[in-house]
Amino acid sequence: MGQDTTIYLNNAATTWPKPECVYAAVDQTLRTCGSPRRDSRGGVDPVHEARRELVELLGAPDESRLIMTPGATYALNLAILGLPWEAGDVAIMTGLEHHAVSRPIRKAARELGIRFEVAPYTPGEPVDLGFVEATLKKGGVRLVACSMASNVTGQVLPYREMARLAREHGALCLLDAAQLAGVTPINIAELGVDLLAVAGHKALMGPPGVGALWIGERARLRTLAEGGTGGDSGTHAMSGAPPKDYEVGTLNGPAIAGLGAGVRWVREIGLETIHAREAELTRRLIEGIAPHPGVNVHGPGAGKDRTSVVSFTIDGVEPHAAAGALFERHGVICRAGFHCAPLAHETIGTHAGGGTVRMSPGYFTTEAQIDVAIEGVAALAGAAAPGV
Ligand SMILES: Cc1ncc(COP(=O)(O)O)c(C=O)c1O
């Protein structure tokens, strides 16, 4: 088989490649561990190991309240739809939310009679905190939901302030950490946040199909699924205690073991090193593409409080056509369209044009790969420029 010459710039969707230790942990667990927690042989429990790694990384004050889930989407659905909503309750979300937050909130509005407010946005102030505070002061707000970083613009949101405002006004705060966990430090205890969801397969380096939800003391969640927990088999009712009540059915042991290995790798390399590497690649990418006439970068400039997600449009080139050409001509794998976040595209004004092209370098991306991507974008912009 020939060498893979493609250039993977879609790490915001799923990081790839994974560190070798992740492949090894998945393989070893599949070979040696039959059914996590339902197996008389004992030994290392991959669920316990992964939970411990995550608790350390995220500064979670209570291990039993960190629930393993089949991904951030499930975690966010549980956090939102598991709340004891009453008709007329209010949820506040930002204008940059992913479907995994906005769709459950819309479902609660449709089916449970809650109302939701979308906090206004400007590029300089991605969440209008004055609006959030004024809405909280009116009363009836049960939940403030906020992405920690946008999967469309890479912008880091004022999540600390959102958590503080929610707490001060007696509302719960849910943070979607899918784009930030494994990139910058997160400390649940310091944030005082009630609910926080992570995706295992992004910067935490795990395989797809695994994630986690922090459920703080103040958040009383109904389960979304009932079934065997491996621990209370003799009774009809579930025990009523986290984490097992929220982890029903046979868990995805190999993926969870892979996540545990991924988080361990992140902790060993260090968030500062990972962030610095990605920031350097992101700066190179933005500074390489932004000066070309017709290229519009949507999101914070290089060096600002941002992740490695770089969204852009090229005048006269539809985003899917641009991504297609980048792959065909340069082997660059990126993502085009709405990135499961049409609300974010409405918010930043890119919806009508079909969204954006999104490139997201990862820790393993090289400078040479970024340079090929820059050349590709420059060539497309040049070809589309008037008079060319
Ligand atoms: C901001 C954000 N939230 C939630 C999700 C959903 O994560 P998962 O794929 O683990 O369900 C994603 C993944 O694309 C995301 O970028």
C-alpha cells in the first residue's frame, strides 16, 4: 500500500491520528477484557481507570459524579432533557451553540413548554453578558448553556462569567467542553459549574463513541435510559446513585480504555505544550490565508483567545466546492458547510452562503502540511478573483 499523502485538517470533528498508546489500549482491552464490570475475573477496570484520568484532568471534585457516556451529544442530551423542567421555565444559550445543545433545548421547548433565549453576539463580545444577566434577573431561568469554544469560529466564550452569573441567580450552568477539553486547562471545582460535557474523540484523543458528563450536586437529573448497571441486578429499581444509574447497558470498554489512554497522554505531554503547538500552527494558517484577496476568515485573529478551528470563505467559491477542490488537488481533508451548528452560522452571517470551510490542525499536524493547505486556498482564491 502506498504512503498516505493526505493532509488531515479536521481535528475539530475528530482528532487523527491518535497517539500509539490509544490504539494499544483499545486493542488490548478488546483482547483481554470481556465485559467491563460484569466479569468475574476482576483486574483493571477500564471504566474506573478512564474516569480517574478524567477526574484529574478536569479537576472534578467527586469521582462518582463524572458519568461515562457514548459521546458529548448523549451527555448534553442527558444534561438538558434530564432536568426537571416545568412549563414556562427558561433556558439561555449562546448564539454559537452546536446542535448537541441547541436541538435538545428546542425539543424541550416543543415538548415541555419551556422558553429559550439566545444571547446576542458581536465578534468582540461573543456573548452579551448584560443580556444574560438581565434575563436571569427577570426570573424563571433554570439553565444557562454555553459552549466553552465554538466549533465554527474557534472563539473561546466567556464561560467563567456565564457560570458565575448562573450561580449568582440560582440557575444551573451547563458548559459544552467538546472543543476545549484537552486543549486548555479546565477546573470544574474552580468554575463551580453544575454540568459539563466532554467529547472523548476530539482533543482528549480517544476513539469515537465515548464522552463524559460532570453532574454537580445541584443538578438533579432524570435518567434518559433505564437498564442494567452491573451493580443492582437483584432489584427492579435502579439504585438512584451516580455514576452507575447513568451508565446503563454494557459499556464500550475498548473505547473507554482508549479514552483513558488518550487523557493520560494529554496529561503527560501537558496542556501548555499542546496548546502552544496548536496555537503556532493556527497562527501560520491564518496568517497564510488571510492576506489573499477574496479570503475571509470568520473568527478571532491569530494569537487571540481561540482554539485551532479556522473557518473561512472564499469569494465566489461555494464552501463544499472549495473543500472538494482542496482535497482533489492538494489532498487536504477539511470540513465544509454548517458543522452541525446552523445557529452559529446565522449568528456570524455565513448561513446564506452555505456556511464556511473549516480547517482544524491538531497536535500532529506539521508546518509543511499547513503550507500545502495555504497554497491550496491561495490558488482557489486566485482562480476565483475577478479578471483572472
Ligand atoms: C461544540 C460541540 N459540541 C458537541 C459535539 C458532539 O460531540 P460528540 O461527537 O462526542 O457527540 C461536538 C462535535 O462535533 C462539538 O463540536
